[in-house]
Amino acid sequence: MISDDTRRALQGNAQMMQSWNLGINLAAGMAVFSGLGWFVDHYRGEGQTGILCGAGLGLLYMVYELWKAVRYGGSATAPRAGATDQDDKNVREGRR
């Protein structure tokens, strides 16, 4: 049987990992999209249109990741296709 102290410590670690995961996803998304935009600009040899579009796509990706974090209560796991309302509630409450 797991003690309450151990259970709280594990929950705290899980929350910290979710926070790190969100932060890494945000940074990586912006880097990837901006990098692709830079590559397009470098390949075409023209202005900054590609990097600006890439940064815009990166921002949209960041909004999407934040929406997922808010919608699913910080859980990166979305409900399965065909899941019932009770399954959706369990995912949001972290009981999966």
C-alpha cells in the first residue's frame, strides 16, 4: 500500500513533468516552425516572408498547445475517439 506522503510526492512529480512537457512543446514548436521559415527564406534567397510565416505558425501552434493544456486539465492525453462522457470526465480529472 502506498502512503499518502508518497502519493502526494508522485502527484507533484507528475504535475512538474506536465509543466516541463508543455514548456518544451511550446519552445520546440516555435523553433521548428521558425527554422522551417528561415530555411525557406535561405533556399529562395528572398526577404523575411518565410520566417515571419513560420513564426506565425509557431504562435498558432503555441495557442493550440495551451488550449489542449486548459481543455484537458494539464493532461497531454486527449480522450479517445468514441469515448463516453464519463471517460472524458475521468481524463480531465486525471483518473484515466
